[in-house]
Amino acid sequence: MTLAQRLFRTKPTAQIVAEGGRGEGGELRRTMSLWQLTLFSVGATLGTGIFVILGQAVPKAGPAVVLSFVLAAVTALFSALSYAELAGTIPVSGSSYSYAYATLGELIAWVCGWCLMLEYAVSVAAVAVGWGQYLNSFLHSLFGWTLPTAIIASPGQDGGVINLAAILIVVLATWVLLYGASESATANAVFVLVKVVVLLFFCVVAFSAFQAGNFTPFAPLGVAGITAAASQVFFSYIGFDAASTAGEEARNPKRDLPLAIILSLVIVTVLYVLVAAAAVGAMHWTRFDPESTEASLAQIADLATGSTWAGLIVSFGAVIAIASVVLTVIYGQTRILFAMSRDGLIPRVFQKVNPRHQVPVANTLIVAAFISVLAGFVPLGQLAEATSIGTLFAFLIVNIGVLVLRYRSPELPRSFRTPFFPLTPVLGAIFCALVMAGLAGVTWLAFGLWMLVGMAGYFLYGFRKSRLNAEVV
């Protein structure tokens, strides 16, 4: 077998599914229901995006920001439908990594897995970094005091020494995850319900101060403004694929994974549109400050009620939202590494399962330690922004994977079929490529450096240790 054949050798779908749930020393436990899977995806998606990005997008589109959220949702929907088909066909924990292994070969699967590490590990560290700021806002509103800057900012940033707040939220999420998948899903469900209730509360408060005149003119910056804002808010939808990382712990993965992915996208879209409409209706779009977005929803809530108690509740919702994102994203990262370790591409320690709690304990602790170091000590800068390009690349691979698997293995049983095939995955791939093309040059540079490190890791370790390649040596 030539080098090229080994690099692009695919792993049989039947083998991937048969190995599902199996690790070293035990198996993952199938406990998650459709409801829990859906809330996992909602938990990973519905976070700082709506609390922060809305304030940045409104000045670009004006009241038509509502259409920007719809346009971004349609863009995400193409990839979501492709994810749903592959999740129902290959219901395992590896998400797009496993889908790429079955359709495009080992090297592409590694690249996809490496992109997912960028998406999950670095993005959750960036989210954790912001948790201290929201916590301080909440504490100031409630008690009139805040935590010292030295322990809520990274070294070199605004007098920061160590971001203990970021480390704390990572440690708390890890503690929950070590108890088991079912317990983690229950905790996440509580977090998600709280932040959904808070966002609905905001809508009620904001609509009480609704002024129809705030929507005139509706699109002051034209179509260009709507599309510019849509490109920005698209990243608020990243995370809907989280359910696909729980494929080996779902009770009925073939039925529930596709439904959870689609349902979570619908739920998040409805909430985003409602919140955007309520926010613009309560405060004229020209009053949104793109340089001060952290408390935009809290500011609107206070403005609508004429007091600070409403903003306090919204700030509390932001604190809970970030906690939920940290929990679900760390979970997803560990399950992807679990699948990669089982294939031999990374060390075996990541696939060891604790027989008591039936979770990959060592895997979870290693991931938590890595994220804690990033969140506590490293100013993430452009590397955090590069998570977007890593996510889009994974989405692109999934869309292509649907096309390849349909033509290569049309006989495979599929619990969900992407409608309007092949148009839907083709459009999904095109939209992902277009959004990637519009990203800044420095983001592409950071992504290129990340890929170089990944390629070195693959050829120094993964290629030599691969279980699939070992069969032909």
C-alpha cells in the first residue's frame, strides 16, 4: 500500500459503529435522552453570543439585525442538516472527526480532529476568561463590590496576574463531568433552563418598553449592513453540533442525534430573533455602542424598567450561560479525544474509562488542566478568533462527507436524510467557504500555524501509531 493510500484510507462505517462506547477498562454508559441531547447542543450554543454579539451587530444592520440572525441561521442550517444525516448514520462520539474518517480518510480525519481541538479547547478557554467580567458585573450590581483585577484577568492584561475566576469555572465544570454523563446532562439542563428563562424575562421586560418607531427605517444600512451583521452573528450559532459528540452515550442515537441537532438550532434561532426584536424595540439602534457590548442587554433591561433589578437578573443569566458553555464544550472535547485515542492517533490514556462512573476520567482531567492553563495564564488574542475558522473547516468537511458517503455507500441505513440532496450539502460547503474567505488575514495566519503543529503531531505520532495503518504494516 502506497503512502497516499495509507494517508487517505477510510475506516469502515460498520467498524466505527461497532467500536462505539468501548474504551480501555470499560464502556461509556448510554443514558442520554433526546431532551438531554437537545439541551446539550443548546447549552453549547446559547452563551456569550447573544449577550455580547448583539451589541456589536446592531450598529451594522440597524433594526434589520433580526433578518441578520435569520440569514445566519439559514447558513448554519445547511451544515446542521448534513450533521444530522451523518449523526444518524455514524452515531459515535467523534463527531465530524469520525465522519471524516469514514468518508475522506485518516489524514483529513486528523485535520478535522485538530480543528475541533482548536474549536473546543481554545474557545472554551476564551469563554472562561470572560466569565470573571460577567461575575464582577453581577457582584457589583448585587453587593456593590467587585473582585480584584489581578485575579480576573490574564497576565499582561489590565493589571492581571492570574485569572483565578476562569480557572474556577473550569474546575467546577470538570467536577460535574467526573460524576458521569447523566449527571452532567442534568446539571446542563438546569443551566440551560435558567438562561432560557432569563432571556425570556428580558424579552418580556424589553417588549414592555417597545416603541414601533425604533424600527424605522428598518434597514438604514441596506443589504450590505444585513449581510455584514449576519457574518458576525453566524458565530453565535456555533455549538449546535455538540449533540454529535454524545453519540456513544445516547439511548437511541440513530433517532435522537439528528432530532437534537435540528431542534437545538430551531430553539436557539427563535430565542435570538425574539431577543433581537425586543432589544431594538426598547432602545433605538443608534444608541448601541459597539465598543461597550458586555452589558448591552442588562443596560436595556434597566432602561426599560427604570431600575437596576432587571439588569441584575440579566447579568445573572450571563454568568449561568457561560457556565453551561464551559460544561458542554469540555464534555465534547473529551469525547472527540476519546474517539481519536481509540483509533491510535493520540495516546491511549485518553480512552481509559473509569469503571465506576463510566467516564474517561484521565482524559477529562488532562483537558481541564490544559484549558485552565490557557484561561488562567495566556492572553488568547488572535488564537481565540481562529476558533471560528477551525469550526467552519470542520463544517465544510461534514458537508463534503455527506456527498461522498451518499455516492460511495448508498445502501447504508440512514435514520435521517438531508433534504434536497445534493443541493443542501453543496450549499453548506459553499457558505462555509465564503464565510472563511471573509475572515481576517491574521486569523488565517493563526490557523496556518495551528495546522503546521497538527501536521507535525500526526506524522511524528498519529501516523505511526494508527490502528488502521497498523493492519497493513
